[in-house]
Amino acid sequence: MRHGTWEPQPAKRWEDAFLSGNGRHGAMVFGDPADERVVVTHHTLVRPNGSEAIAPPALAAGLHALQTALLAGDTRAAEDFGAQYPHVWVQPFHPAFQVRMRRSGAGDEPGYRRQVDFTTGQVRAGDGGWRSDVFVSRTDDVIVHRVSGRPGGLSAEIRLDERLPGLPDGLCFSRSVVCESGGRRGTRAVLSLRTEYGNGRTAFTGTTLVAVPDGRADTAGDSLRVTGASAILLLTRVERHPAGSDPGGAHTAALRALLESAPAGLDGAVAPGPEDATELVFSRLLDRHLPAHRDAYLRAELTLTTDPAERELPGSKLLRRPDSPALVERLFAAGRYHLLSSSGMLPPRLTGLWTGDWDTAWSGAFTTNANLNLQVSSAVAGALPEVSRAHAELVRGQLAHWRDNAREIFGARGIVAPSHTDGESGHTRHFERAYPLHLWTAGADWLLHPLVDELLTGGRPGPWLPLALVEAAQFYEDFLVSRGPGVPVAVVPSYSPENRPANASWGTVDATMDIAAARHALTTAADFRPDHPSAPHWRALAARLPPYRVNEDGALAEWAGPELEDTYDHRHISHLYPVWPLDEINPYDTPALATAAHRALELRGTENDSAHGRLHTALVAARLRDRELAGRALHHVLHGDYFHDSLMSAHYPGRDVYNADAAHALPAVLIECLVQSSPDRLVLLPSVPRECAEGTLRGIRTRFGARLDLRWSGEHATAVLWPSSDRTIDVVAGSDRYRLSLVADQEHVLSVPGRK
């Protein structure tokens, strides 16, 4: 399956459940004929833990003293800066409940298959006598679940069940089951589960409308018992809300409205057959959903030359063939599918939009010093503006809190992004001595950068973006410290996530990432707002930042000061930020620095083998045109047992800790290995992985505003460009480099040597 995956058995673990989502609601489908479970999630479901009202630490009054001490050489001066504030985790993301359907009389019937269709978002499971179909509608914002069986042979108990791993104490659950007999309409029932968090301020309510067009349905305690039915249709929504409100009635009315104009047996119209009634409602809702999902998913596609038989293998078996191009092809497709499905009102969390555990690792947060940034890295080139819009929603919704961070911690105008957020608060509050993330100032630039790229491709992140770029520059205008005439300004305090020098503490001066972010923020604001009165000053200030340092090993140093020694064995490669994503250091314009960056990448260890570290390495290596190093990083992920049967990934090898980093970043790695672009450059086949020896890549967006299709083999490659405006760019293909003039709306075909 090029656009899906399948398994010959139900999921035994929630990590292996197939996924569907619309960027708000998520569904995890087990596909068990005897005990079907659909775990329901929603982006807003974060459990209050006392952190939600915590403001950023008020540290600005002590900032000057800290800066003076650090500049005087006190390498441990930052350890006590903010020590009076506790380390606070953001509100943890959690599941709502599972819609559980235990079926009586279910036996082992032949022909079982569980599959997910990436083009539709539909998860299907079935055997000879039973079938389950689930999707999450992008149009109607509802989880749609239809179960069918032999005529009159479907009997089941349905319950909304919160009992999932890690269920905490202190929650209060109330539920109801209400049945209505509708004659020709069959039976409808409403199952409701309300959960009070215990803080007296917030709750969430889930509602499932069940339509049973034939057979019998009765309440059985807190469950619904269905007997003798041919089909069952379930529509589910969840809402987090103030504790004093009750959205249950509105949920029910909205779900009932989705059945309007439905065929017979559900709304009293002239009846076809009972099973057909639910099928027609299901199909109508699916038809409304498809254009929004399918058109987005199919914009870009990777097709590799591979054994057709391997394409048809179950995902679990294909994962055991890590050198197969069919696996790379399927993981590219799955990554795009999961990224799109988890992006809507917010971008993906550490777990995307899904979790089957109330105790989600690292709170299921948005971690912005690498993880979120890597996850959305294919949105621009991979033609998913929906993901960019979701990312923009997170950023735009938190700008007021980012201003608070700048003012309270640094006494500055402008914006400073937190390293962790639950999607609600953007205040900095997650830090400690060993992770002084409150000292990190590069986050706003990194989070704004993909939105700038979206604008360069022709997308429209929103009119607020140039204003946010100005605020990022204003922060550095206030924050950077002058050390005197003719001397570079200092970034102090400074922090390189999540590393420290070998001979100093974590809080330092002039981390390379912070220098790069400051320079990029200042020059980008000046580029986008050249009419701003401060634009000349921003450019002059950027020119006064310290130069990057090459250390005694010939590597780009992680800190600009020669007194600070590098620590190489670490999962983060924050100091290579000017290589990827910024493209400030590259082999074409800054070859000496590119060589030093390459040496730094060679020396870098892998620490604990986190997936994000491996794929971050691959992205940087691809920019530096090192096919072997990019290939080794990709090879390690493919061989390291990082992927569950669902094709969602894990944070560590051996499928340890459910985490979306690898799943969502892998498409970006493959795109960067095959095509790279900047506003004035196109690079073709810079770092082709061995698993991608021959194939096609379709629908890629470039940062000079053209769409690109690429076909390549070992001997030859053809790229077709469709530019949206007149442009002159450099084309780099192997050792060839030439200028190319593009004419708007005209097809341009490039023939270049392949990469053996």
C-alpha cells in the first residue's frame, strides 16, 4: 500500500492502534471484533496541575548583575538566577476516554484485516462477519464510527470508558445513557461522560450519539446494550469547558443535526434497509470530509523504485525490512498523513494528537527547542500549508505571553518564547538549574522561521507575522549588551539547549545558536519591514554580533568564547542552527564555515539515541551535502526499531516512549536529501540516501515560489518547475552550478546528472 498500511490482527497495545484525526479530535482504533476500542483525544485536553496561572519569573531586576558577573568570567554566576522559582511542568495532555464496544457472539472468523487509508483518513477493520469503519471529519469536526455485521447478528455493549493507563486520582466522573425509541427511526441513544478536573474551574464533556436502525437498544447501567442489529453508527465529540457550563445539550443537538436529511430508519424518511441507512449517513459525512483531507494529503508524494510485493506487506513485516525502499516510501506517506491529521487548531504535540495514557511522557507538551521545530519541518517544502497555519495559530495565540517573558525575565520589549508549552500558556515556567531554559532567547526566531518560509513559498501565514518579526528584533535591540566601541555586542546570559560547556555551567555568554538567532531576527525584521525607523539600526546591530568560532578541533564551536570547551556527546545540535534551518552557513556561500560545521557534526555523539537527535543530524548533514552522514543517521532510525505497527514513532530505540518526532520529521529529511531551496537557489540531489536510488518526488514547494516535480535515477534526473513569478536563481546539481531565469506560469524542465 503506497498510501496506507495494514495489519492481519487487531492492536494489542494502544501504541499500535491506527490513527485518524482532524487537527482537533483524534481517534486511536484497535480494530478488535470482540472488544472494539476507539480512544478519543482532543488538542485542548490538558489536565490542570497548578501551573496554568503561573506567570514568568520576575528576574529582570537582577539581570544586570548577572550579565556583569558572566562577562567578568564567573562561569557559575547563572546557577542561582531564578533558583527561588520551582521547576514546573506544563499541564499534561491526556486522552478523553475510549468508546468501547464489547460484542457478544464474536468468534474467530476468517479474513481479518485492519488498515488505514492515508488518502481518506479512514481506519477499517473487519473479518467475515463484522466490519468497523472510523474517520475524524475535518469538515464536521466529529468522530464517525460505523460497525456492521450480518443482518440481525450484531449484539454489543457500548460504554464510554475512562479507564486507561495512568488514570490519576482526583478526577470526578459522571455519566448518563439516554435511549429514545423512534419507530421507523430505529433507536437513538446518547452516551455522555463529564469529567471534573478537581480544580473547580475546568471540566470536559464527551458525547456519543448512537443510531441503531434495527434490533433493540436498552440502557444497562452506564452502558448501552444493543441486540439483533445489522449496523450501529456512533458520532462522538469532546469539549473542554468551564466547570460551570454544560455543553452536553449543544453536543447532542449538533450530532443530531448531522443525521438530518439522512435516509430512512434514522430520520423517518422512506427507508432503504437498516444497514444501508447507516452506510448512507457514513458515506455522506465521509464525502464532505474528503476534499479537505484528500486534497491536502495528495499534494506531495514520494514514489521509489521497489519490489511491488514489498509494497503489499503489513507494516509490521515491512518494518523488519529496514533497507527496503518500500519502507521508506510508506514512512514518508505515513509521516505526511499523521502530520496533517494532528495539525489544525494547534500543530502536533510530542505525541502528535494522540495518547492512550493519562501519564503522557514529558506532559505531551509542545517542546520548542527542537521537537516541534523538527516535526513541522516538512510543512513548507512538503506542501502542507494546513500545518503551517496550525503552527501559526500556536504562535499568534501566545504572543502576549511571549511579551510577558521578555519584560519579566529580561526587562526588554519584544518577545521571548518558552521552551515548553501546553498549548494554552506561553509563559516561561519550565526550567531548573540543569536545564536553565528561562535563559534561552532563540525560541521566537526558530518558531517564526517556518512561517517566514511559508510566506516565501506564496503562503499567507497572516498579517500579524511582520509585526511579530519586528517584536523579535526589538527584544534583541534591548537585550544585547555593549562591551565597548569596536567590540562585538554580547548575548548574555546565553544557553545552548540542552548542553553545557565541559568547563563551565549551563548559563554562559554567546552560545552559537543565540548569536545566529539574534542575527537572523534582526536582519529578517529589517528585510520584511525596510520602512521601519529602526531597520538600519537592526542591520548595524546584527553586524556587531560576535563571529562564529572554529575551535582547535576544526569544528564550529558551540560557544563563541575561546575559554569555553565543547561537549560533544549530546543529542542536541543547537549550534548548527545557522546550517539548518537558517541556511546562513552553507557549502556555496560560506565554504570555510561549512567545513567547520561539518567537522562539528562528525564529532557529535548521539548520547541517548533519541530519534530527534538522529533526524536533526540527518537534516544538517543533508544541507552540508554529506550523503554518508545523512544516510547513517537515517539508517540508524530505520534499523533501530523506532516505529510502532501504527507507523507512529518512539523517542528511543526499541519502541520506547510514544513520540511523533521521527514519524513527522522523516519526510523533511527525505525531501532535504533530494531537493533544497532558498529564495535564490535550487539544489538538486544533494545527499541521496541509498534507499532512494531511483524514484519520483512530486508537488514540492520551493522558497522562491515555484512548485517542483523531480524524477531521478543513478544516471539522470529531470526536474520540472512551475514558478509563480519571474525569478532568477542559482541551480546546483552535483558539480554543476548555473543561473536560471524563470518566467511566471511557464513550465521549466531541467535535465541534470543523477547521483550514483
